Amino acid sequence: MIGVFDSGFGGLTVLGELARQLPQYDYLYLGDSARCPYGVRSADAVHEFTREAIEYLFDEGCPLVILACNTASARALRTLQTRHLPRFRPDRSVLGVVRPTVEALAQLPPGAVPGQTAPSAVEGTVGVLGTPGTIESGSYRIELEKLAPRLRLIEKACPLWVPLVEAGELSGPGTDFFVHKYLDPLFAPGAPAPSALALACTHYPLLQEPIRAAVPAGVRIISQGDIVAKGLRDWLRRHPDMEARLSREGRRRYATTDDPIWFAARGSAILQPVLGLAGGAITVEKVRLRQFSAAGA
């Protein structure tokens, strides 16, 4: 079973593509909606919350976890991979969404490795839209400098977009106002405008229509679901031992730390167009995440 974790229900935009492109595997999705959004939390809080989440998914039988949350990927992934897993879970793996997104911006194939893969020669200006935590981490800039050193990066924090999505405000004058608030400065006359925008938060694709309407027609908008699914397919091909451990019955489970009825309503609306849900709705269980204790590991 593959675990997929997000701070809320935005990561269902990634899960939907994973299940559509790799339907043979079983998935367990966890949304920590009780503590959403992560993007305005401290780095320490994000790390602790993410560690609690992956430990829950490990205990439920997931040998592999995808951090669909960009803030968790930017703030916690490296420490979890280099410190937590080797000490407490050496037989498990955790992957993030930053690297596959940077590969897409750099127009490189999945699986690019800094120092081994030749850097992209692509030039110009690209943009990354994310939460304050993701942007402040510098993760996208660091990775892009390695894989596409000729690209100029513009980063923009959009702190009010996640609350809009969590509240179900996906369109209307209020939503349009906050979409233009963050995007208009990127395309002001006289400044180098980005030719591509990466939606570096899994909630943001749910605002894709107003975002598309607010930017010039030629701008490429990159959503993470498709590229993460393609990246996972490539990663599993290169890690056959892990691929062999994944159960294959095409089952999907959903869990939240908040109201499961509310989460099911929001989640079903996201997944129905992608997966054509039988019965029209998902069933969600409520879970309580436990504070990690090294003594009990």
C-alpha cells in the first residue's frame, strides 16, 4: 500500500492522478485537516506534524509514503530521509513533490539527479506559487539552480489561497480578487514575465480556472498530480525491491484528523471527475495522530 499525505484535502489532486495512472496499487490517503494549513506553521511544527503522519501511515502498512504537501516536502522531507528513516524505519521510504516539479520546470525527464544528469539548457523565466513556508524554505530555488542554472526563478507566496480552497470558495468575485492580488505583480509591464507557473501547493489546482483566467494565454501552468504520478512510475521502475512490496488490489482508503463527513464531501467532489467514483462518494475515517516517541519506536 502506498501512503499519500497532505495537510488537508488538496493532496487528493495528487492521489487522483496516482490512482488513475497507477490503478493497480492500494492507497491510503491521510489529510491532517485539523491542523491545516501547514504553510503558515513554523519549520519545527511542520516537521513534527509530518513525522506523526508518516508514522501513522507506516503503522497502517505503507512501506512507501508520498508527501503530497509541498510545505512538508520543503520543510521536513530531507531531515526525515537522512535522520529519521535510517534510525527508526530503515526499510521504509518517503518521497516528496519538489524534485518532480523542478524537473518539469527544467523540462527534464523524471528521475533527474543533480551531479549525474546533465543540467537543462533551457533559459527564460519561470514562477513558483506556494505557501509562505514553501517559499521561505528556498527548496525550489536550490533544486532549480542544480538542474536548470540558466532559468530565472520568481517565487510568490499566496497565503490566502489554501483557506479559500478549504472553505470551498473556488470561484466568484472574492476568489478572483485574491487570485489577481498575487498574480498581477508577476505580469506587470516592464518586468520579465514567467513563461511557466508551477502550482507548488496541492490545493492550488482547485483554483486553476481563475488562475488561468488571470494570466496571459501563453503561460504554461504546471499542476503536480500528473508529474508526481509519472515520477513515481519512474521511481518504482528503478526500485524494484520496493515495488514488489506494494499490495495490488486497487483499493483506496481515506483518513482525516478532522470531520470525516465534511472531508468526504470535499474529497468526493475532487475525485469524481478523475476517477468516476462508484456510488459517487468516498468513505472517510477519522484518526488521531500520536506524538512520536523514540522510546516507543
